[in-house]
Amino acid sequence: MSSRISAALLIVLVAVLATASAVATPTLSDGVAVAQTSPTETPTPVTENTTFYLQLQPNGDARWTITDTYALEDRNETEAFEELANRYVDGEAETGWETAFREANEAATAATGREMNITGMSRDYVVNEDSGTLVLEFTWRNFATVEDGRLIIDDAFDTPSGTWFDSLTANQTLVISAPTGYGVQSSPPTMGVQNGELRFVGPRAFEPDYLEIVYTGDQETSAPGTEETPNGELLGDPPLWIGAVLMLVIGLVVAVGYMNRDDDVPAAGATSTTGGGNGGPDAEVATGASANGSVDEAAVDEADEAEVDVTLLSDEERVERLLEQNGGRMKQARIVKETGWSNAKVSQLLSAMDEDDRIDKLRIGRENLISFPDEDVTEIDE
């Protein structure tokens, strides 16, 4: 939906947002507009989509990242969004999520009897070529219960009268991600696990107690028959020996192919007979060695780089690898593009890495510049 919406719809959206704090049990509203605390002539954008990203921690805390993304069709809309985004970061405008989740925390505390609180509330924004995103991050303490090596999400969504998370609209998505090294033992029916994440896409309704999820500290554990491949086919859990046999067969095939290749390739240091026996211009050196017998370091480095399987890297390692490949610094929007991850996941991951001093986040204009600590960022590549 463009920022050029009708005045009537805008009034309704702002009115809904203004009354959110008066509702005892907060709900997740559709198309939330940014409400401003003072009059302005700047047009008010309306969200294209919203993602609620919940990263569970081993101690039961949950790190939430909520992203509202807006379509920006031209320069005027981009400038209007940037002005509003700066007001949002300064606390002069809001989306309503901060109030809604604080009320949800209070309602869940009353329903569970557990001590819960929300800490580390922060606001940020990201501008890409054709969209802008407002980011709200916070930690919900004691969100899940820890029991016998398991993490259990169940009653944190409860209120004394039902559930505070009762639905997702057509433009909203909930993503729940397990801690590193944990697998899904049980989850809602028909839900598949993709890359360790449970993804709920609206529109859909949630009955009380529907969002009950149990994780175990075994990365291999997952709900039987529920893991999905990207094309939606269900995979079972084949015996380990099948995988071992497949790896052995593949290894033999590769070894035989390599041996046959060696039979056809001249030895290191030998020249090709093509173009004359004196090693003319067509002469080539085998196995990456130079004419004087030294190893071509560039070829070796390229081969080593090709051997890196990014699927075996942690998210943090993948970001660090991208930084290494780009001179130690990158714009956040480019990291989103290179990884294919959501704005919510990238924002949360970079914030955590910044807190751990693995990277630095620097706001420059409308961009977040990501770099290694102590990296010289005085010259920024456009």
C-alpha cells in the first residue's frame, strides 16, 4: 500500500493506534500507521508487511525484533519516510508495538505467576532502494521455562482471559527461532521446521495454548515427519548409516575421477606439447604450479575459498566472512541482500554481534555501516 492513502483510512488507522493503550488485552492490528506526537504535514506511511521475529535464548529469555516495512515508490516518499523514521528513533513517533508488548508482558505475568519484564528496548530504521523499515528490538525476560535441558514456550502467550497473540493478518509473519544447538521436540500440528525456525504466515488465528513449542538441547532432534524442504516436501529422519553409505559412494566416485584426471594431466613443471616441443606460447603448467615450479598462491587461495560451505558456518561467521570479502565493512542493506535473510533477523543478529564487540554498527546518513572493530571507515564506498 502506498503512502498516498485516503484521508478517511488514515484517520481510522491513527484512531486504532491511539486507542491501543486502552485495551486490556493487546492484539496485533493490521496495517499499523506511525502515529506522531505533534502535528506535521509529512504524509503518514502505512506498513506493507510486519514481521515478529522471536529468537529464543538458552536461559529462557526471548529477543524480539519487530520490523514494519513500507513501500517507497519515489524520492518524495523516501524523504518522507526518513523524516518520520528519525522522529521514530527519537521517540517523537511510534508504531504502537512498544505499548502493546509491554501490556502483553503484564498480562502474561498475571496469567503465569512468573516474574517477567521487558528490557533493552531500542529503535532503529533501515532504508533500501524501494523500501524503508522501522525496527523495534527488546528482550522479554523469562519468556520460556527451562526444565530438564528443555526450553518450553507455552504460557507466555496467555492472559487471564485467553491469549494476547490471537491472530496474524495477511501482511504479518511470526518467526520463532531456536537457540544454536537446540532442536524442536514438539510444535503445533502441521508446522514444519525450516533452518531451525518455525514460521507462521498470516492470515491465521491462534487458539489459546496453540503456540506450545518444546526444544531440546540436541541439534539433531526435530518433530518426526515435519521438517520441510524449500519445495514443501516432507522429509523423514533416515538412519545415519544411509547417510554414511552415500558419503562413501560419493567419495569413491570423486577419488576415481581424480585418479583418471591425473592420468591425462602432465606432471607439475612439465609443459604441453601443443605449439611445439620447446614449450611455446600454448604451454601450460599443471596443478597450479608456475613455470619455475612455485605454487600459484592465487589459484590455491581461490580453491580454498571454493571449498568453504557457507551452510556449515554460523550466522555470525557468515557475516564475518562477508565483511572479510568486502574489505572489512558493508552496509546493512547489502548484508540483507547477500544473505537473503529478513531485515528482522539481520538487525537482531548485528545488534547481538555489536554487543559482543564482534562488529561495529555506525549510522551514516540513512545507512547503517557494519565493520570490524577498529576498522577505518573514514572512506566509505558508495
